[in-house]
Amino acid sequence: MRGRALLATAVIAVLCGALLPTTASAVTSTPSPTPTPVETAAPEETAAPAEPETTPSADPTATPSAPAEEDAAPAEDVAPDEAPSEDATAEEDDAARLATEDAGDQAIPTPENGDYIGSNTVDEVDPGGYLAAMGDEFQTTSLVGFDAGDIIDNATMYTSGTMSASQIQTFFNGKVRSCQAGYTCLKDFSMRTTSKEPNSYCTSRYAGSSRDTAAQIISKVAKACNVSEKVLIVMLQKEQGLITHVWPSDFRFDIAMGYACPDTGPGNSANCDATYFGFQNQMYMAAYQLQRYTKDSYFSWYPVGRSSQVLWHPNSSCGSAAVTIKNDATAALYYYTPYQPNRAALNAGYGVGDSCSSYGNRNFYNYYTDWFGPTHGGGLPFVVDGAIASKWRALGGQDGAFGLPTGSEVCGLVDGGCYQRFEGGAIYTSAVGGTRAVLNSMLAAWSRAGKEQGEMGYPLSDRSCGLSGDGCYQRFESGAVYWSSGNGAHAVTSRILAGWSAVNKENGALLYPTTDMVCGLADDGCYQAFQRGAVFWSDATGAAAITNRMTPAWREVGKESGDLGYPTSRMMCGLVDGGCYQLFQGGATFWSSATGAHAITDAMMPTWRVNGKETGKLGYPTESTRCALADDGCAQQFAGGQIYWSEATGSKPVWGSMMLRYDELGNEESWLGYPRTRERCEYADGGCRQFFENGWIHWTPGKGTRVGT
């Protein structure tokens, strides 16, 4: 809490003598806070405080001096203190109330001796020697823009993810280039940390580690308690000057945030509870308190939107002045350090005011605006709030895949939805899908499908990975977006998804999509290409997958615009010789390793079927049905023969010796015309005969074929 008189007095020296090692320990254990801090007797005062200097010295001394206090009269009239009563019964009631809280909150101290836990002391004018390091121009600069009722807004204080651990470390490194010998500066500090489970005020888990740096501790605390990393850094500076201090004692780390150090010591000095010593404890409990101030009804003496008396200084004779506090974040600063800077402190900029000047909240504003810019606007390029902020933080905030916000939250979407854009994508909220994050890769595919206004609707899940080939997907109301390396992301609507799912999606014959869905086909049909085929959809047939094995045969007969029309089933295998087939509106395609894939239209199918299909005399087709023959007839070649069709004769098979002679004569273009019957083997000479439109072919064993009319 200020570089404060704590370190200058023999009182604190006696209190902490056994606690001060030579340098800040890298493995200092973090004590677990107890429900109620143990009161200890105040140590005897063995030496008088050192005579204060007008300006704090930046040089290391055994007992750094406190800021001077001039004997100026208070600038404002004395007003009654609005703090809660110190009545013992009220203290007992509050302690009893807190004792009933859940186990996660029992580690938080109760208000004690009519005071509340937090930093209540007047901070050093310049903890950490920042003023001396920055030069004389800061000493006489009057503070501009400070509003005692609106020091910082809620979004700026209560938005984590404003800095990553690595960014915090870089910031620390830039403030202190080197430490004085024998000291550990904040940029070099590390310690063993303990895990802290979620509770009412810090709703995410702090995962302990065998070694966390100061930057990592601040980053983890910010995320666990949803308090801005920038706010915690500034509070750390205004409390103990640790950001810029080049010769910090271990005690500064032990009381880094001034937590549990109320101004109840001699001469309004800090009276710190050793139970809460330790850098991790201090950071965590301070952030916890900043959240608690907004949620615990006990903290009610600085109500938002109403006028409250706020003291100028711990010395009550300096008086107070009315402040209308405009938000929870500003109220939290006053609960933590319940003094406002007077005109002398504000006029001094970073310098010394008068004997009734306090510097904590002034310095908070100074450091924040100098280091990070305005204290309003969320500490980010754009405010991130509510459910979107919670999702963003859960995904790592600005240090995660989504990075910084690039725009404000936008509402008024279909069915009352909202979204906010980030560097790495967008986060959407909707009644049907909840709050879902859509990475840029997925967002592009979803956008091409019309986003929430299109067929896909709102996202129902976040992205999930770990599919075959390291693929990823994200579910939407009416479909999903799939991503794979080399193919990118493509939306698969529910109507296409049904056909793809029938062939086991990315694990099946088609693998991943390579295009988006394309519509405008015959009968308003649609299709989507995949790595090894496509899915076609029509209102009459639904969706069916067609693999690269069958596609050439379907293409031969005009695909969906030809005689076969749309597929009505997926490809099915297990036929003789390992063959496969697929049904269509106007026929089927058949495939075997010996013959390849060929289409059979409905004109040929009945004859092929009655002759045993692929297991009969004709076998598998070796070409697709070809039409536009004489008299608009059609023909098709099979492994064991042919089928001919005309409107006058229907479809008839021709095979064996009959087929050879028919071919010699010129097939359907010969004088015989189209076959009228299949061959009949019922003659006395043991022969067979087949009739055609204008004649016949007769075959006799040992004699061959002859023709006649």
C-alpha cells in the first residue's frame, strides 16, 4: 500500500524482523487465508520514526522514508464520516453471516474492528521511484481529467485478457532494466504457487505451479477473478511501487497489494496481517476483493449513483467531501483505499501535496493513464462485456486464438442474437445456441452460407477438432462447418449432411468437402463436392452420395439432367466379383473391377433383370446405355451380350452366335431391324432361333448360323 511509513518505522521492523530474508524468495510458500484473521498484539515501538524528507529518496536505505506532510489546513469543510458503524454487534453479525458462506469463500477475512480488509492507507507519493526516474517535468504537472466519482469504468476494471503473461513480462522488463545488487525486482521474481478453486467472486480456477513468475501470477489471477491485468499492475505500483522499484525488500512482495493492511497502526500506519503475506496471496485476495465489493451487500457505504462523504486523509481532522460515485469500479477503489485526493494532491501531479493530501487513488489514475491510456472504454480497443466477455476470457482473452476485439458488440440479429468481432473470429450469442465462438476459418464458410440468416442458422457448439486427418467441425442449427488441411472450411447444410452421413462422413468414401453447396441444378437440385465424390440433393429424392467410382458412368448419360436423373441411394457393394451398384430415378449404375462403372437406364433394366443381371448370361455392363440409334432406339453392351431397345419392339437381349451374326449384318441398321424376341432353343435339330423385325437368325450345333425371313 504505498511505499509507506511501514518500512520507515521501527514498529514494522519489529513486526517483520523475522520475516525479511535478504532477497525476494523464488519459492516462498503461499499461506492459505483463514476465515477470520488472527489478531496479534501491536509490537512495541522501539525507535522513533525517521524524520521525513520533502521528497522521497530513490536511493536504497535501511528504512526508506515516508513522504512529508505539510501543516496546511484542509481545503474543504469537515463532514461526518459515512463509514459503517464500529458497533461490536454489527461486527459479530457480519462475521456470522460470512461464516455461513460456501467453503470457497470461507478463506476470505471478515471485517474486523469496524474496518474492512483492503488498502486503507495513504500511499507513498512516489512508490518505486517512478517520479525520479521519469524526470522533473512530472513533478509540477497538474493532473488533468481526474473525476473523483468516475475514476475508472466497470468495463476497464472488470475485463480480463487485456494483456497476456508474455506482454506483462515485457512491460516489467521495460520498467526496470537492472536491479541493484542483492535485490530481486518484480521482473525477476518467481515463486511456487498453490491452486485456488472457483468461488463466488473468482469464478475460474487458478492452477498452481512449481514456478510462476510475477507476470504469470498476475495473468492467472486476472483470468480467475475477471479483473483487468492492467488494473492489477497499476494497483501493484501504487501500493508498493514494485513495477519500477530497483531495490525492493522482501516485505514489499509480502504485502504487495496492501491487502489486509488497514490503517489501524500508530499514527494511521498500516497494520498488516501476516496471514495474508506472500505475493500470490496478495494478488489473488486483492482481485477477489475488487469483485466482492460489487457483489457483497455488506459493502454499501459508497452506493453507486448517490452522494457519499469520502475522506481526504486518514486523519479525520482533514475532513471529507461529497462524491457521487458513478459505477461499481470507482466504488471498489474507494472501498480498497477510502480517500480522495485533495486539490493540493491533484495540482502536484505526481508530486507532494499538503498535510491532508492522500495519493492512492490519484496515483492509480496517474499510472493507468500514463501507461495504458484512458480509464474508460474497457482497457481494450472495444469494450467486451457480458456473456461474450465470459466466452472470450475462457478462450484465453487477447492471448488466445481470438485476440483483441476489432469492433463493438452488435445486437438486433435474427431472433434477438448478438455478436462481436475479434482478430481471430467472432463470438455469437443466441437464444437457441447460447454463446459460441466462431474462428475466422469457420466464420468465412458460415458467412458464404448466409450466417445466421442463411440455411445454417446460429452455431450450437464451438469448434471441435481431432477428426481423421486432423480435421475440425462446428455444429450449427441446420448443418455444420467442416475444416480439413488442404481443403479449408466448408459449410455442409442439413440436407447435404444427411447424404454425407449415410456414407460415414469424413471417415467414409467421400472424405472431406472441397466446395460449398451449389444449387440451381435441374428441378432446383443442389450438390456439394467432396474429396472422392459428391452429394446431390433434390426435393424428390433427398440427398445421396455418389463416389468417384460411379460418377463417370452417371456423367456419360447426362447426370441429373439425363435419363438416370438424381441418385436415390448410396453406392452398395457385395455383388458378384466384388461389384457395386447405385440406384437413380431412371435406372442404376453398376461397377466391377473388370468392367468399370456403367449406367443402365430403366429401358434396359427389366430385360437385364429377367436374365439374371450381373449373375446371368449377360453379366456386368461394359458400356452405358447409348441411344439415338435408328428409329430412336437404344443399345447397351454387356460382358456376355447386348440389349437392344426400340419403341416398337421393347428391349431384347442378343448374345452368343446370334450376336456375332447380327453384328456382321449391321445390327439394328441391317435389313433385320431390331430383335422382337429373345433366342428360343426348342427346335428338333437342337438349334436356337431369334426373331427380328424383318427376319430371323437360326443357329444349329456344328453348322453355325443362317438367316431367313
